[in-house]
Amino acid sequence: MGSLGKSQRFCSVDSPLSGNILACPEEIWEIIFCFVERAADRNAISQVCKQFYTLEARTREKVLISSCYAVKPASVANRFPNAIAFSVKGKPRVVDFSLIPDAQKWGAYATPWVDLFAQRYPSLSQLRLKRMSVSDADIQTLAQGCGKSLQILELEKCSGFSTMGLRSIAQACRKLRVLSFAESEVQQQEDGVSSHWLSMLAETARSLQVLDMPLVEIDDEDMRVLFDLAARCHTLRICESMKIDQTLPFLKACSTTNVRSLGIGLHSSNVQTREGIASAISSCKGLTELSGLWDLDEDSMMMLMPIAPRLTKLDLTYASLGETQLSTLISSCTNLIDLKVTDVIGDEGLRVVGRSCKMMRRLVVLHNDAGFITQHGLVGVAIGCHLLEKLIFYSADMNSEAMAILARSCPRLTDVRLCHVQKYHASYPVIELEGDNTLNEGIRSLLQGCRQVRRLALCFCSKFGLSNVVVTEEGIRYIGEYGANLHMLTLTNCGSGSGESLSYIARGCLQLCKLELLHCTFTDKSMVALAQGCPLLKYLWVQDCPVSLEGVKALARRPGLHVEVVRETKMQEMTIPWQMIVYASATTPRLDRPDHIDFVDESYSVPVISEQMPHHNNITVRPPKREGSLPDDEDCFTDEDEITPDEDEITPDDDDIT
């Protein structure tokens, strides 16, 4: 039988066989839309026609607000009346690195959003707030309005609330399954009532499965509550709460449950009960993730050996182990998928990772003053961990050959962050990056070989001076040419030549949503190119780049973008240069800006400080002493923020932001 012709395989709209699909009853479309989960697919559906726009909004259950200033809360409620899960982000990511002065006053107040949820969404089941200022009154309002239905509450990197607010959660939220305060600042109220909020939570939230509060302290009287929670939670991160003398009995309580993830603040001080702790840990048959391992030494490390082969996630950031001890431990962790260490592990330790951890998906190697790694360690990881998807790598040296090997060996990479830390070691006398070498070819190899890369960070120490930039205009051109799938890009001390090289990214990176620039040579012409390109750009942060007021205004003229200038600020003995924060918004400029932040429009005339400063190329840099790392690593500002497959594609804003 011959193959069907094109006209037979696809009916045209005018064909009597096709009918009018839009004539299908709305009830049918609503059922169909309920099976569409990816936010990008839902956004595409909403743009087909007005009918689909309305039906998709009516059936959407999960909504992400990428910036709390992107849209008015009331507009969200009008468009998504039946949503039951919200995620709202507040302050820019750079506040985590003290790059914005008086960050606690920046804004991102949760009150208008919490009021909306309490009034319009009584059936809210899931809420995540990130980098927002949350007060106890906000939490009380949320608990009163949504407490009966709330099952998942995550306050990540938030501030402004205390144990009084936690008591409100414990009183009202009886259906809670997940409660997380990851990296949030929780103030202790010594009133004799709110300090025992955890006891109340254990009594009311009988379905609790995840409790993540690594920075929250509790009273000695509430320690017994942790034993009760250990009997029902599969994830417990309670590093600050755990007392050393309670570690062993707590682990014994966990051994009778299905606990899978623990962050308990295990210390070298526990060595006196080493055998008991090792036995209790090995009895936790479901335990596969460990964090909060503080000040471990060689003796206390042996407590982990019984469960090392079945660990899939391990955080050794604060473990006081040397290269040899880390290598010994990791060589036994043959099923690791997620590993977080510091550069104390050394190049040889990273080779051990490559030889032993064939299932590795996510590897984070952070900076420590006592550590030292180079491209040789990166190669060791690359040739062994072929399934790697995420890599954060702080190294003292790098070359293009190592990046090419990484690209060939790890084609599944989606998140790559390479950061240079200026430090020296007697066994490694020559730092290749301090010569005339560049990483341009390495960048091309990386983006050609890893087509799925969505997040890229290239951060290099600016103390070399811009006369020694390792990612030049050629490297920026390669990013624009081969980075078509990039959604987030961070560049530090990159670019050279005319200062217009950012135009390559503006024309080529059409999926780019977030861009961060620090100590780069990009000028006004680059800002104009950004204003005319990158159609999906939602966030831009620029600091210490030769951009004048004209470049700032060029971005302000782009419809749908709000531009704010943080004026130069002097704090104690240091000066924080001016910076520009740009974010997409479908509403009017915010009114809660602090005094040192200006909104930029066509009438704005205050000159930015870069117009009065010499060009970066004229800065003379004093060569550093070769004795370890420099104490300040502000140029390598990267954290563990994730870009989930759909998160940067959700657009719950007004019609003029798509």
C-alpha cells in the first residue's frame, strides 16, 4: 500500500472532515487542559485564541510569580481564580552576596500577596515564598485564611518573622505535609508561649512528612518533640536544633521509621559514641541523604562508613576533612547522585569522584581558603561522571582543553557554573589563566557539545584587571552563536574590545530570561542591543560596567521593563558601586523603594557614577602575594538556585507580558 499524501494525512481547516475544533464544548476542553502540566505548554495554549486563554486560566492550578513586582496581586486572582498552588519570588538573587546595600530594606514585602491568598484562595494547598520580607502578622493572616487547606508551606531565604508566626502555623495548619524555612532568618521570641511552637506543631500536624529548618533553634524542653517527629517524617533538617548529647537517641528513634533525608548537625564531638551512632545510622534502612555534617574529623567520619554505599545525596561543605579523608569516604559512596564539597577535596579527590561515582548527576565544589583545585580535577570528574547534569566548580585554574573534555564526556549538562578563585599552591607554580590564555575555544566546545545547557555562569577574578580577560569578545560571540537554549547567564570580568559584544547575545540567545553582569566591559551600545533583542528577558542586573545614563534609559524605553538604579553607597570603609536592576512588569512602578534606589524613566537625569570614573582598562592592579586565597570572592557570586524545566517559562502576568 502506498503512503498517504499530505492532503490525506492532514485535513485542512476548510475540509468537511475536520469540522471546527473550537466548536467543541468548553467542558471537553477543560478536561483536556487538565492533562497539560508543563507551564510552557499551557502558555502556548493560552495564546491560541481568547477562548483558550480563558479556559486555560480557569483550569490552571499552579502559578509562579517570578517577581512580586511583575503584576498586581488582584490581576493574578482575576486570571487564575481556581489556582491552589503559588510560588512568589521577591528580592533579586544578588542580595544573597551582599552586593546590594541595605538589602533588608529593598522591599519584596509579602503583605499584599498574603492578603490576596487569605481573601481569594481559601482552598490554597501549596505556597512558596522566596527572598521576601514576611512578618508575623502576614503568617497569622495566612494561617487564618488558608490554614485549613494548606499542605505545603515553604519560606525560603525569607526574613522578618519569628517563632510567634510559627506558632500561628502550628495552631491553624493541621493538614501540613511539608514545612520548610530553608536559609530563612527566624527570630526567637522569649515570651514563654511561642518558644514551644514545635510541640504544638507535632500535636496538630499529624500528617507532617518534611520539616526543613536548619537554622532554627529550639528549647531543650522541645527536644523530645523531635523524637516524635522522627517517627513520621521522611525528611528532617534540624542542624541548629540538635544537641550533641541527643544525637544518639535521636538516631535510634529514626532507625524505626522510613526516614530518607537527615540534616542533624553531626559533630566530631560525637566521637565518644561513635560505635553507637554508626550502628544507629546503619539501622536507618531508608536513609539515603545526609547533610549538616559539621566539623567531622577522621575518627568521626567512620560513623558514616556503614551507610556510605547507599547514600545518593551527601553534603560535606562543613566537614573538617582533608583530601585523604574525603577521598576515602567518597570512594565508598558508589551510588551518589548529588554531592556538595569544597575545593579541599583537591584534584586527586575529584579523580576519586570520577572513578567511584558513576551515577553522579549534580556536583557542587565550593571555595574554601584551605583548598586548591584546577582543571585537572575537572577532567577527572568528566571522564568518569558521564551522567552529570549540574556542575558548580570553583577552581584556581582552567583551560579550554578541560572544558572540551567536559563537553564531550558530559553531554547531558544543563547547568554549568565555572568560577575562578585567585589562589596559589606550591605544587602548582604556573597559573595558566594569568598568562595570555583565553577560554574562548573552551566556551565554544562546551556549548557545542552540551546543547541542553540552560544556565551558564562564567565568573573570573577581576583582580587580574581587564587587560587579562580570559573570555574576550570572541568568547561572547560564541555564547550568542551556540547558546540558543540559554535561559540564565552570569558573566563576571568578561568581554573586551569595543564593548558592543553583548549584541551577539542579544541577537542569538532568544530564550534568555535572566542576565547578570559584573565587572564587564559592556557599554551603552550593548545596553541598546539588549533593549532591542532578547525578547523573553525578564531580569537584568548590571554592576561596575562602563554604562552611562543613556544606556540605562535605552532599557527603560523598552515596553514592559522597569529599570531601577541603586546609587553608589559607602558602608564603613568600603564603597559599593552603583548598579542597575531591570525586571519585567505589567503594572506601575513600585512605591516601596528605599531612598537609595531610583526609578528610571525618560525624565530621570541623575548621572550614574560610571560617567565620572575612568574606564576599567585604565585601572592598575597590584599583583597579589602567592600565599593562599584572597579573602573576598565577590566576583564568583553563584549559589545553588535552580532553574527548573518550566519555572522560567511561566508567565502569570497581564496580557502585555507574554
